[in-house]
Amino acid sequence: MEIFEALESEVRSYCRGWPTVFDTATGSHMTDEDGNRYLDFFAGAGALNYGHNPPELKRQLLDYLARDGVTHGLDMSTSAKRRFLETFQRRVLAPRGLDYKIQFPGPTGANSVESALKLARKVTGREPVISFTNAFHGMTLGALSVTGNAMKRGGAGVSLSSTVPMPFDNYLDGQMPDFLLFERLLLDSGSGLDRPAAVIVETVQGEGGINVARAEWLRGLSELCQRHDMLLIVDDVQMGCGRTGPFFSFEEAGITPDIVCLSKSISGYGLPLSLTLIKPEHDIWEPGEHNGTFRGNNPAFVTATAALDTYWADDALERATLAKGEWINSELSAIAASGEGMSVRGRGLAQGLAFEQADRAGKACRAAFDRGLLVETSGPESEVAKLMPALTITDAELEQGLALFADAVRSCQ
């Protein structure tokens, strides 16, 4: 480990909780240089919804590279991009009755969020953006301005302005009707709230502690945006691509956002790729007004196309994800009932065990690592152990991982 400690920045984080050198990975397992095998309930922070090196995707990627397919393409038209666009329209947009233009803003989720914020301000001619308590939207300055975590915001080193936080669903424990404060401020000319350009929201706050917005709350938010002429941006970077069951996490609520941010698992293989989906009437960019050197990652187009054809030709993956999510939730509920100071939250295959004593979450995750299971913490105080296995995890692997996690939690009581 000496080379990492000597040369790599102190900013590194995941490796501190998992102090080993990983070497290979397949499916739901990672193996280190010493041959120790770990069951992965982390899935690349949601970038590996189909597991490590899925065979069908790997085969098509290797074939593409072997024939000298275009790797770097900026926004040039390529055969790989064409096949992806056609497949995304056929497998994702058309079956859901969605009409979006597709922007390739750059390789990461933060790139998608930045483009969404810029476009919303351009469309409306207004500056303020409403975000929510405990939100996480990325680490670049625009995305960080709509992120709630004080430690991450503090790393900016500059003032993060032009955004206003509002309470996320159930933030006030049901003591105030949804959106009462928000709408009151919008209607009151003396509130000091300038008319917002947009609202940006995660349907499930992954980094914020697996906080789940109810479908009725999301519908209420969508209606509020329509009443006050604000664009609705859904950040589906971590919870999209089937993490909550449906391809888009907002499908359950029956809403149609003005702009959708996708990244992480859209490439299907852990390769950098992001999309910004835009209602056609809002696609008012001038050519080159927002660009990026690595927005045309053609190998990622290849694996993304293969992922859509392999996993989204029918609803089998969605149904399996929902069933596995209920299984995990039930097992976590049993763990919570066996001790004090624990509660369960989650949707689909984004589940969390929250601890009243925040440090217990980190201890449980480290105990899980010692048992061969990779689990990370989330939440503003790292008080939640977050379970996010690959959607393709087998029942046997899921059962094994849950048993390891239960034993890890018991060891920390």
C-alpha cells in the first residue's frame, strides 16, 4: 500500500475503509492481489448496475476495439453513437411515451447536472435554483451549489450562490404540509425569494442517506413547478438505469421532468458516459455553447447499447430488482428489530440501515469488509450503511451477503 500513501492525494476515501489492493472483478465479486474474494454490495457507487465485466457487454466492447472502432469522437457522428441513439429510443423512450432530445455533456454525472442548470437558466432567463436538504448532485461548483452536505460544500473554497434549499420529503417529520413553506415563499412578494428558474431533485437521495421521496410528494412537486413556471430537473445519476426497479426512478410517480440527468450505469460497464435528456421545446442551445472533450466516449456507446438490448428488452430485470429490494428491506428490518437505535429506509436495490449513533455505521461497514463484504456509508454524518448490490446479483449471493452484513452489525452492538 506504500505507493498509494506516498503519492496519492489525501482526498482518497473508499480505499481507507477497504485497505487492500483489488486486482480482478467479475459479476458481484472483487478479488484482491492476495486472492481474497469480496462480495460487492457497493457496485461502483451505482455505476455497475449489471455487475463487473458482464460477459455480453465485454464481448461487444472487445470486438469493437479489435476492429479499430472510433474511441474518441467529441460530438462527431459515429456508427457507435447512432446505434446507441436508436437503441435508447427503441428500448427506453418510446415504450414510456417520452419525448426527449439527448445531450452528451461530458463523461460524469456532475457534467450532466452542470448542463442542466445552465440550460434551465438560459431557457427561463432566471438565475435561482431550488434544491433540497441532504441533496447530492456532484463536486463541480454548479453541482456543489445544489448539494446539501456542509463538508463537501466547504471544500469549494468560494461562495456557492444562486441556489435556495427547501425541505426534502418528510424532513420536518410530517409537522408541516408538503410545500406549504415553499409555495408561501413563492407567492409572497416580501419573502426575498427571487423567482426560480428550476427545481432539482433526487427521487431517492443516495449520498444523502437513502432518503426516499414518496410518489405523491414528487407529483406535488411537479405540479408546483408547473403552477409557477419552473423547470423540473430530476437527477437520476445514481438511481436511474433500474436501480429502484423501473428504468427511471421517477416512473413510479407518473411525472415527466423537463430535464433528466443520467450517468453512472448508463454505459452498462463502468465506462464514463452521461446524458442530459431535454424536452424538445427547451433545447435552445447554440452550437458549441456547452461542450466537452470527452463527451463522445464511443466504447461507452457500445457497452450502453449492449446493456439496453441485454437487460431492457422486457421487464424481467425490473421485476427481479423490486423483489430483491423487498427481500433486503425485510432482512434489514429484522436486523433493526434485533437491537436498538436502528431504522430501515430504501427503494428497490438502494437500501439503508440507519444508526442513531452515527459511528456504528462505519464500524459495521468495516466489520463487513473483514468478513468479505463491501458496503459503504452515506448520509450527512455517515450514519447509514448503504446496500447497493448489482441488479444482476444472484439469490445465493444476496443471501450470503445479507448473512455477512447481519453478522457484522451484531459484532458492533
